[in-house]
Amino acid sequence: MKVLGKAIVLGVLTAAMIPLVSAAAAEKARFEAQKADQYPAHQTSSNVTVAVDPYESGPKVKDAFGKLDPAKLGILPVLLVIQNDSESPLQLDRMRVQWITADRQRFDSVSAEDAQRTGPIRRPEVNPRPSPIPGIGRGSRRPKDKKDLNALEFVAPVVMPHSEAHGFFYFPAGKDRIRIAGSKIYITGIRDARSGQELLYFELPLDSDRGTK
């Protein structure tokens, strides 16, 4: 009975350790961003630093997305890092992030769910026909055996004081890949959660040769 009791206890401890090992592995594999002020494209306002970094090509794309190639999906992933060094939480529920190209075209991001549908996302037409999402066919499915973009998407609704949040926005770049030289990311709607006051807008250059490798 003593042997059986020890076996049961050992089994319980082993079962309890499995989630811890899994959590540790997930933590190790998790994408980590640099501090906002370490990116070439960053801006500080009211003790809040915002940085962006385009993931167009190169080793960093593979490091973040594994076997999945965002270019083949017709999207441009842009990393957004928000560092809140103020004494008040930041409310992001009204935040809007737009990609403005060199010829002044404005693009809103698409969700990770839509970005993973089969078939490349096309750029919206100048005079688009009614469509739920530009370039995405009905009944399309998420590609198999590829890393889920949802885990890397920016979803933080609040950034607490002296903390940071990061994640990706996915923009429709099209099959031919728009050159991002001369383009920028325009961010509005970040608010001080206590006062409700909106922070100054952030306007950050998105030149590919300025992105971190």
C-alpha cells in the first residue's frame, strides 16, 4: 500500500508539473519586442513612447512567424510597441492605426483571422465595390500547418502605468507588395484613462531600411 501511495503521489506531482513545463516552453517561444525607444521609428508624447517596425522581409519575419510568409498572404505586418511611463493607465479601445503610403493612400488593418484566409489579400480599389473585406473570397479557409497570427496580433485594450504592450497590425499590401519607402503609420485615439484626454497623435515613418533586422 505504501508503494501504491507513493506512486499515486508521484503521478499527481508529475501531472501538476506538465502545465508548468508547457507554460515555460510557451514563455520561451513567445515573441519578445524591444523597448519602444530602441526602434528607429519611435515617438514620445506625455511620457508615452510609441514605436513601429515593419516586417516586410528578412530573418526577423521567420523569427516571428515561422513557416508562414505574410507576403504570400498579401499582408504587411507592422509591429506596434506602446511604452507607458506615465502615472495613468492608457485606454486603447478607440485607438486607430492607419498605414499611409507615399502617395497618401490610407489603409486600415485587417484582423488576424481575415489575414489568414486562403488567397492573398488584394489592395482595396480606388472605387471599391461593396465587399465585407477587400480581396477575401467567401468560404475561404485558414491555411493548414501554419503558425496562427492571432497569437501575435495587438489586442491590448489598456496599458497600465510603467508597463508596455506590443503586437502586430496586418495591413493589405497586395500581391505585388507596395514599396513602403516614404510611407508612415498614423495613430490616433490613445487616451488617458483617468482624464479621458486624448494624447497627441503619433506619426511614424515606415521606411523598410529603417526597420530593425
